[in-house]
Amino acid sequence: MNTFEQLLFSCSEGTIPILEHTFPVSSYVPLDLSVENPHLKDFDITNPIACQSYIDSVLREEDGVVAYGGYLEQRNLYDDKGSFNSSDLQRNIHLGIDYWAPAGTKVMVPLDGKIHSYKNNNVIGDYGPTIIMEHQFNDLIFYTLYGHLSLESLKGLSVGMEFSAGSELATLGTPDINVNYAPHLHFQIIKDLQGNMGDYPGVCSKQHLDFYNINCPDPNLLLKIH
């Protein structure tokens, strides 16, 4: 691990639930949405209804409540979204961890922090309502991003507003609000926001993976959910 990854790992001694405590961590089950998953051939996961159907099938099989995963996962989920593709670059490598749960599910703050910025990124394929928090641990400042939230999550917020670890930050949005995805939380850790406000890339191309792999380390170093 590099220095930043070591710091993230040291921020917590045990598991930090990212969703409401009515969902015990024991009810979280891994979800594979990668291009290598043969079970996805019967599902058009770019369609939120079909994607939810597949997620529900995994949860039933594993007797789970929350499906999670996706860090550095190469996905077909973005194939229908023009903003993710150009003539020479295809952005389909996921830079955070997704937590798939019902719309309205509460999102909890993993660490003490304050609101850095927030925005409704309401272009199809983007995050929809998004919050970025700023955290300081020892001498290091870093950021956490929460995407695919409800519109209500942005009401009453202000830059600099402080939240303590374990408090409620937001709730998950519906597909019409989270811009055409099955309900879930996109959670991402970012070392350098590169001047962004209320938004930051959550998916990258293979050509840019080396940079983003360092700037956006595995969120599970902090949350320790598996």
C-alpha cells in the first residue's frame, strides 16, 4: 500500500456501514457487474428495470439485502451512454464501490467531515444528486463522493456544514432522479479533486487507469466491508 492507502486503512479498526443500520453488514452480498460475468448475457443492465431484476436475483440467491461491489470493474453498464464513449476512448472502468439498495435508503457518514460541494448532475448516465465531503486525518485532506442520491438530500445543505461519523447524510434516489440507474449509492474516495465541485469522474478508460487508481483508491480500505 502507498502512504495514502495506509492512512485510509488506519482510519478505522473495523467495518464501517455506509447504509442505514437496519441493514446489518452481514446482509451485504458481493455483486459482479463486470463484462466477464456470463450470467449478465440474459440481462440488459443498461436498463434500470433489467439491472434491478438481476440484482434481486443475486440477493434472493444469497439471502442478502444490499448488493455491493464494482471497484475497478470493467462494465457494460455504460454502453448506451454517449458521454462515456468517444472515437478513441471508452470509459467503462468503475472507480468507486456501488451499494445497491432500495430508493429511500439512508446513507451514513463514514468519518467526521464537512460538506465540500454538492450538485445535481442530471445528465443521463451521470450521478444525479451528488454530495462531496471533505475529511482531514492527521495532516492529510481527502474527499468522499456520494452519488445517485434523492433530490431531498441536497435540501438544507451548505458548504462547510459539519457531519459526524455515523450520522445520516442523504437518501438514495429513484431511477428518474438518479438519471436512469437502479437505486444505489456510488461511494468513491478521492485524493485530489482537481478543481471539481459537486462532481468527479466515477468511471475511467484503460488509458487513464494508472492515474485514477492512485487518486481514487479502493473504498474498502476505509469501510472494510469484506
